[in-house]
Amino acid sequence: MSRGLTVAPADGWTDDDLSWAPVDAWSDIPVPAHWVLEGHGKPAYTNTRFPFAIDVPNPPDENPIGDYRLIFDATPELTAGAVLRFDGIESAAEVHLNGRLLGETRGSRLTHEFDVSGTLRESGNVLAVRVAQFSDASYLEDQDMWWMPGIFRDVELVATPADGIWDAFAVTDYEALDGTGTLDLFVEAGSPVQLRIPELGIDLDASDGGVIGVGEVEPWSAENPRLYEAVLVSAGETVTLRLGFRRIEVRDSVLLVNGEPIQFRGVNRHEHDPEKGRVASPERMKQDLLLMKQHNVNAVRTSHYPPHPGFLDLTDELGLYVVLECDLETHGFEEIGWKGNPSADPEWRGAYLDRMQRTVHRDKNHASVVIWSLGNEAGTGTNLEAMAAWTRGFDPSRLIHYEGDWASTYVDVYSRMYAGFEEVRRIGEEVLTPAPFDATAAQIHRRSLPFMQCEYAHAMGNGPGGLQEYQELFDTYPRLAGGFIWEWIEHGLSLPGGGYAYGGDFGEDVHDSNFVIDGLVGPNREVRPGLVALAHWYTPARITVLDDAVRIENRYAFADLSGLTFTWSASPDVSGELKVGDVAAGEVVVVPFPDDLANLDLPEIVTVTAALAADTAWAPAGHVVGRGERVWLELPDAPEETSAPSVGSFDPVSLKLLSLGSLSLEGPEVGVWRAPTDNDRYPGWDERDLPPYAERWHVAGLDRTRTRVVSSSLDEDALRVSTRTAPAGRDFSVDGEFVWRRVSDSALTVDVTLTPGGTWPVEWARLGLDFVIDAAPEGLAWLGQGPGPSYPDLAAGTFAGRHQVGADELYTPHVKPQESGARAGVREATVSTAAGALKVTVLSVDDVAVTVSPWSRQALATTGHHHELEADGRTHVSIDLFQSGVGTATCGPGVLPRYRLAAKPGRVTLLLEAV
Ligand code: IPT
């Protein structure tokens, strides 16, 4: 469907003659790069919409064109025969070498090769590449990311000697029953080819390819990525392959690797760098994969295009299962009811097949690639079926994935995105009983397939909640092969003055704002709380501390637990090793407390960790992969001697506390609102008929409550204040009873009872007591869950203990400001500020969540970017009796009912001290 790029004037730019354009008319640009990040034009972000009219196959007239010219010399080895290879050009190009049109490119994230034999000369080659930002192919490349044109991947000349090796496809297999491997080799070469696999003692003539039994091998898996080096030697060329022997298959609706059921503990990864866009560097790729492995991730979907080729060398080596996706998405057609979708138009079949074939050919020799994915969100149509059919014929050793095929007629896994908990449960359960009598053949077929969520738990902003519930489903039903979190990296672009940009920041008239900021790691790979929680649910060793024993579940598919050491520790300050013995993959052991631990009088907190016993390629010995704990915290003693406080410390009208010792502050104000998170701003997929919580809170007035003093009394033992907190124009409230007692000049206790009055039309975000201290925050030290933040459905991965953070770690620097940073399970906390510290001790049975911030909630709710937040020099402290969960409503279910906070009473007794 190539309609050419003849959109720019014929100005002679392709000529061999260097005089046609004055040298100073050109400026230098690095390659690889996106020109919009190099000072020419601007990036633009849309999620699903095309940024131009749907007028197939025409690109818009306002189509930025980038002309590249390079003058270079070549070695005789290359002039004897070579291809010119481009690893990625967005979105289309005309390539000329020495005045000859070599051809055009389509497929931004696919490799293009041009035979330059006979055209390439030893000196003074002029390579001229005209790149168009948009082309007919843009209709196939509507992925949710920045539109960023340019030659953004490597360009290389590759010698192609006549007696060299032109193609090789090594299909490996592993038979778990007898531990042997097989290699099915296809070679195309200009001379005889010898195959050598030194480690397996193989050295044979492989000119005709064929199936070679390699005897006993160690299989490849994400847990143990064993690779064998194989060399193919022809007269003119040596090619090195790294073979991983493994089998991926489906049996009775269960996904198996090397005969064992596996679970994808996966993430979706776009390529992104805040400075360079989709220009991948070895450092970033390695950083991403190390972070994934360190957080127990075992699989990655290359959403939604083949990654930089070097990425797959690393996944082979480090051990990650890869769902390798073709560069294809036509999502913008959804806006017009999929009318004219290229997926169903035979005229586009060639383009679809071409994309898939180039995807498969480039990456077919990587052991880590276990599934080919046809693309993302491209509707349905026979062109997708044709891609599947070709792929199945060419490479039956891998499975085929495409989420859009809900009927699963041409794929090998039933895949969905963001399916809610109940639906996932039904999908897991349905294959446990025989198919209904009236099931169609297609339904029967789909029942034979495993299920995976190619996207689930949308990691946008403060979230995602619900990881535990999904994981429990995956762990319960054998058909459920896990899933892939959306997504790994937030695609913020660095702004010159600091901070990150998202959609709309470049003046785009059509954009999707911060929907491009939805990752488990920030643009510079800052670990977000969602990743800490995910590491807990993806752990290979699930640890539960019981009353007098430790339960450990081995969640590896293959490995026993000998690669991990288990350590117990109890506060205060005792620890020891926990011997767990032999525990095979999938088994559970219950190990009694060792004597040292069992004999402790009153351990407050018992923690057991699983850590790497030895260095690995991705983390050093001692790296913690799993943790369990049990908390037996005693209540602190309440002060014995108390008296009535001095009214001088309270505001005469509001009866709020104004000072404590030398600390000047104001509070408490009863609060039920939070600065809406991204998830609060969208209705969950399970309740799309309701407005999102942020809106319902605003309509009810949670964000603008005021407090009236109903009554007060002072007698010799206490100051008693009754309050009513309510929004303007509404008749529901939170009624407060505060009983203040003096402990010392700088310490008070307060008994607080909060009761909802009237009928609240919406759940609360929290129920808390807000204080503002008149000095900037400097840090927080506490006894409770930490060190990271936690919310009721996003609490895993934090652990009980004494924690401390500095001013910068109080909050999560979400690119778009929102509520963050609550520390839950708190029994005691010291908030330090420039003017002294406030210590809060919980004297009643329940714990509280403490949020400390340099910004008010109003500021967080109304500021567009983190770097635009202006601190007001005060410390905003919330002590919450209850909090709502966060959910994953931006894509997927909202907060589960059990984590919502329907209006309810709460009580707490606090000791407040200026220290
Ligand atoms: C889903 C897309 O597949 C993914 O690319 C991303 O855009 C995600 O949404 C949102 O961040 S598709 C959508 C209809 C759920």
C-alpha cells in the first residue's frame, strides 16, 4: 500500500553532486535520534486517536520531512557486496545512495535492508535519506506513545560475501521426559557450512540443515537461562548463535515450559528514554532488565513493536520470557466504529504480512522469545488471520498471540486486557467442568487454551490496586497463565528547566494528556510504589509467619529453594538463619521457629526474608526476593498524670490547637478528601455508568468542608470540644468529639471520636485529622509499615518496623501531582520540620496512616506537573483513621468494594508531643 513520498518538491536533493545544496544549509543531527528531540519541531502524544484526519491512505499535508545526508567511505570488503541496514526509521523513507534510489521504507520499528552491491564505492559515497513523519503506514502505527519521527535506530553496512551465510534459523526443543535437546536447523549459504557446538561435542556438516539430536542438555528457562554457543562456519563467514533448548506448549488449557506449568509474571515495555525518546541505549536496556529481574518479573511483552535488537540478547542471557509483538496498531479506527480498518481490508494484506515476516525473521533465533504477538488493538480481520497462518507455518515452535481475537480462532492463547476479577475467575473456572452441551466448536477450541492478560493493573499515578486479587486468581486456577502489567516506563520527556512533559505540553491540539505517564518506574527509572508491591506478589518464595512456625511456598516452576537463604529477625535486634531443607518447585514447607526465636519472650515483629544465596547476573548475593512478617506490637503506656490544657494554646473561636511547646501549628481539621489520584479521575470499567470518584467527591463537597464548633467545655481534667464538619450546601457531616488533656508543657493527649451525620452520597477518600505545622518538612521517622507508602490495596512489599525518610521521600514524585506518600500501620511517628518536631503516638488499639507533605491537597489537585508545585513553607500532616484503596480505574476495575470507605465512625487516642 505504498503511495510514495512524493510530497516534497523535486529539488535535486538526491544527487551525487555535492554542490546542489550549500553546506551551510545543512545542520548536524545525531543518528540515531528523533529530530523533534534535537531542536527541529516538536513531539506530540495521542493515545488511540490519529493526530490527522482518517483519510486512508493519505498522510496529512502538514507532514514534517527530514532530509539526511551522509558522506562516507567504505572498505573493499564492503564494496565487494553489502547490505545497508536501517534498524528503525519513523515512519517512512526514500533511500538514495550515490544518486540511485535504493527503495522506500515502511515499518518504523522494523529492520530495512537494501542491497548496495555495485552501488557502494570506496570513497565519497553520498547517502541521502528523505524521512517523512507520516505516511500511509502511519495508519498501522497508532500505538499509545509519542509521535517522534527520525532515524532513531542504528544504520549499518553489513558485508555479504558470496560464500557467506545468508540465513539461519535454529529451532530448538527440549524433551523434559528424558532431558534431551533437539536442534532443527535451516541454513542458506553460498558455501558448505559446518556447525560446531563445542560444549555438546558437536562438529558436523550442516550445509543441508535438518534435525540434530544434541543429547542431554540443560534446558533454558527464565529461571535458569542456560545458553549454548553454536557457530556456523562457511568459507566466507562465521555466524555465532546462542541456543537455548526449551519447549513452550499448551496442554489441556495450561501453558507449559519444558513440561511444567508456568505463570507469566510480566510487564509491558515500550522503549523510552526521557532525553532520547525511543532511541535505546545498552545502558537503559540493561537497567530495565536488571530492575525487572530484581523485582521478580519473569516476562516482558514488547509493547507494541519489536524492541531494539540488542534487548533480546539480554533477555536470552538474563532469563525473561518474551512476548515479541509486531509493529502494528490501528487503534484510531475504533473512533469511527472500526470503519475501514486496514486489518479487514485485503488491500493491506501485503503490508500486514510484510510486517509480521520481518518481525519473525529478525528475532527468530532468540531463545527468550516464546510467543509471537501479531500486534495490539488492531480490531479484527482476515489480515490478522493471514499473519497468524504464515507465522504458524514458518515457526510452529512458538505460540501465537493477539488480544483482539476474543474468539481465539487463530491464536494459541486466550488473551484479554484489563478483564476484571470476576471475569478472570470465570475464565479460570470454566475449564474445570465439562463444556456445556450447546458449546460451539469455536468455544470448545477456546476452552482448550490457557488464558493470559496481556495487559492488567494500569500503573498510572498512585496505584495500581488489586494486584493481590489478580495474583490469587492466577495462583488458584491452572488455566490462568498470569499476565503483564501496563506498563513498565512512564514516557515523560525531560524539560529544559527540569521536570517531565506529557501530552499537551508541546501545544498539540489533539492529545491525551498524562495517559502516557503510567509506569511502574518513572521516566528515569525511579521505582514507584506499584513496583515494590508487584515484587511482593511476583515473589518466587512466598513466606507467611505463623504463630510458631514459618510457611514457605516455592513458587518457582523448576528450581528448588537452594539458591535462596532464609533469615529470621525479631525486634529488638536478634536474627538467625532459617534452615528450610529441600523444597522442590511448587512445594510448601512449614518450618517451626528455631529455638533462638521460639525462646524469645515477646518478639514485637518477626520478619523472615528470602535472599539470593550467591551472586547472579542480575543481583548480588543477599538481594531480597521475598519477605513475610508477623507483628505483635504492644500498646504503649498512656500517661498517668494529666490535667486540663491551657486554653491559651487553642484558637478562641475554632478551638483548634495553635501551639504545642514551641511548635506553632494548626489543627486538627477533620478531612475526608484526598487530592484525586489518576485512578480517582476515571470511572472503573466495572461502573462506567457512574462519574469517577474525583467528580463525585467534588459534587458532594468533600473537597470543601468547613468545621463549626458545636459546643465546648473546660473543666479541671480536660477541654472538650464538639464539632461538625460539613460541605457548603449539604446536610451531611462528620461530627467530632475531642477531649484534650495536658501531659506537660509540650505534650497533650486527645481522644477523638468521629461519627458520620446524615447520609453521605459517596464513599470517603479517608477519615483523618489534618494538621499544618508552620515550618517546612524535613523528614519522618515512624514505627509502622514502610519504608514506602501504602494504601489498603497497595500495601504489599512494605514491612513493619522503624523507618525513616528524608524530605524528598515523603511523597512519590508523580509527574502529575496527586495524593501520595501515606505510611500505614503507624503506631508512632515523628514529623520533623525546620522549626522542631511533632511526635504522634497512638495510644488506642488501632493504627493510623500518616501522610506528610510540603504541599496542601488543593495545591496537589490543581497543579499540572510535579516541577510546578510550589511549597508553601509549611508541613501538611494527616493522621488518617481509615483510607480508601486506590484501584486501577484508569484501565480496569475501580477500588474493590472491600477497600472502599463507606462513611463510618472512628475513634483514636493520640499523644502529641513537641520534641
Ligand atoms: C490499552 C493499550 O493496549 C495500551 O497500549 C495502552 O494504551 C493502554 O490501553 C492505556 O494506557 S487499550 C485500552 C482500550 C485499554
